[in-house]
Amino acid sequence: MKKLKFYLQAIFIPLVVGSCSLEDHPPQPSCTYQGYFQVQESYNGAVKNVFNDDYNIDQTSDHHPKKISALRTYVRRDTARGLDMYTSTDSDQSIFTYNDGYLMQITRTDVTEQQSETDDIFFLQYRTKKLHTETSETTDFRYENGMLQEVSFKQTVAYTTSNLGTITTTLTNKKVYQYDSQGHLKALIFTESTGWNSITNYENGLITSITGNNMYGPYTETFEYKDGLTKKITNSDGSAQEFTYDQKGNLTLIYITKNDIKRSQYQYWYDDSPRPGSSISITYKGIPTPWFITGTPQNRQRYDEVNNPVKIETTSWETQNLLIATINLTYTYNANKYPSTQMDSWNNDNGVNRGFTKLTYKYTDCP
């Protein structure tokens, strides 16, 4: 067995898809989550990478998002030459509009500036040394008889370079909700201007199957449950994901196979404290499924952990040698037992420190 330790971002949980009922994880009112500040540094010889992410969220009185903003910067520096090889700045903002408690619209704007010492910035089929990108998105919600009927999305992206001028792309998609005679959601139909499409079928509030077409062609996924939690997802390509949970409902294991041959697994261990974002509601008036603000596609449902991961272990059987990677996360906590900071660092095979990540969480209204 060959053990390798390498870094994975703590907020990344691969392939986590599950169905949770609207009452599974009610918001914790003792502290209002307002975001985080993340610092990440990594070293590779003379090259130093520094990433900062200042993420802020304003909530309504009923714990729904009102405004989300983020400022992210990244620098890749050659310390031997004292030069920045690559820099980027990303300013991102989303505004949520409500009417009588109904979510009516989400507008998002994003402006990114990138500059590189060489022409290694890739976009569309081009490459350049300097790129200015402006993204504008609008998501509109339409209701009838108090229930969501349609969600329309439009995205416009303008890329500006010094050598090619401005190139603009547009993407649209639509989600149509269908209900049975009792008013229960039975299907969600998704279509996109790229030609991608899917139909998500529901029964008793849970996804039973998804069929569609994407960049890889046609696919079908079927879902199996136990006690309202996803136990297995099987794909028509022969792959399958099996899920295990602890007594609190935290996801503890994802086991992935392809044609019944084991490929990889992800294991998670947790503390006993509530997650920083647990004060944000994922249920909305008139919307029959949980609605996440993290960009998760809404034809699927993401599992919502109760506590904070303290260890993540990835095992892969994809290569000749068994690979095991471990992330150990350490926290400090405030008086209300919410995490104040999250920290992890990683070394190379010789034990030399290669970098760290630190998140400092922001709260208000803590007693």
C-alpha cells in the first residue's frame, strides 16, 4: 500500500447528492451566519500561490439570503525572480428579491480581471495574457396558486482581451414544475440552450429517477432511499454511488463502483457543533424542493450536513497502487459552539510543509 497525503479544499465534497425533506435540518437561530474570510497559501519550489476569499451574506428576518457578495484574489508568484506570474481579482454579487414571502428573482453580476506573464489564460477556444470578464445572470421565478411553476435563467458573459476585442456568449435554461392532482411535485423538466435537457421524477417528495442528455450523451439515474436519505444512485453507464450516514444524519461514506468494480470511496468524520451556514433556510414559500444558494443545479438535491467535518479520507483504486489521501481539519469555537476558525495544512512526502488554508467565520446575533 502506498500512502499519499495531499491537499483538497475543505469545502469540497465530491459527488454528494442526496434528498432531504424540508424539515430535515431546521435553521439554528442562536447565531446568524454572515460569511467567512479564507486565506490559502501553497508552495512549490520558488513558486508561491496565495488565494484570498472574502465571502459575505446578508439574511432576511426569516433566515433567507438577501445579498451575497464575494471578493476573491489569487496570485502566483516566482519568489526567486520577485515577479507575479499570474494574478486575478474576482468581484461577485447576488441580489435576492422577494414579494409577500415568495422568492421572485435572483440577479448576479461578476467581474473578473486576469493577467499572466505568458499567454496561458484560456477562455472558449482562445488563449491570452490579459482577460477581463463580465458576467450577468438573471433567474426569474413564476408561481400559480401559491406554487412554483417555472424558473427561467439567462446568463450573458462578455470576454475582453487586448488582442481579440470583446466576445459575448449567452446561455439560457428553463425549469418547469409539474404537479399531480393532489398538488404534489411529480416531475421537473429542464431544458437548456446548449441542447442539454433532463426530466427529474419525484415520488413523496423524493427523486426517483433522472433521465436526460448532457455533454456525454444520454443518461439515466435511479435513486434508492432508506429513512428518507439517499442510499444509492445508479447510473446507466454502469457507475453507482452508495451512501452511509451517522445517527445525526451526517454523510460518513460515499462508495463508488463502475460495473460492480470498486473505484473510490470518501469517508468523513465530524465534530458535535452546528455548521456555520445552518442558520440559512433552504426552504422557500411555494418552492416544493430545497433551494440551495451555492450554485448546486436544482434538478438535483445536495445533502445538507449537520456538523463540521474534522477528517476527510479519500481512497482510490483507479491506479495500480492504492492511493489514500487524508485531510485533518482543526477548529476553534465561539461561546455558542459554532466554529470560529477552520485550519488545515499539508506536507509533501518528505514532511516539508507545502501550505495551509484558514477560514475565519463571521456571525452576528450570538447571545
